[in-house]
Amino acid sequence: MDDNDTPESRRRLSDQEIEEIKKQLLDSIYADIGKSVIKKVLWVGGIVLLAVFAWLAKDGKITISS
């Protein structure tokens, strides 16, 4: 700890600065949650699509050729 790093020498944040920091933090959290949800939805959608194709191929409604 520096000699100048005392509680009296530290700058206090204003209420406006605190609100801006909280807003930025929440925006970041919501963006991360949104990315996670979209990724999971896409994974589930892909699995469902593969299952539908497999079911249609099994019933002979579509043919899968290589």
C-alpha cells in the first residue's frame, strides 16, 4: 500500500458514476446470458432437425444419398 493510498486520498464515485457502472455491468451480464441461451436453442434446434431427418428417412419419405 502506498503512503498516498489512504481513505482520505481516494476519490469517491458519484451516484451518477455508480449508476453508469451498474448499467454497464448489467448490460454485460444480460449479453452473456443472451448468448448462452441462443447457443443452447441452436443446439436443441439442430438435434431436433437431425431427429426429424432420421425419422423421415426411416419411414422412406426422404432418401439420403452419399
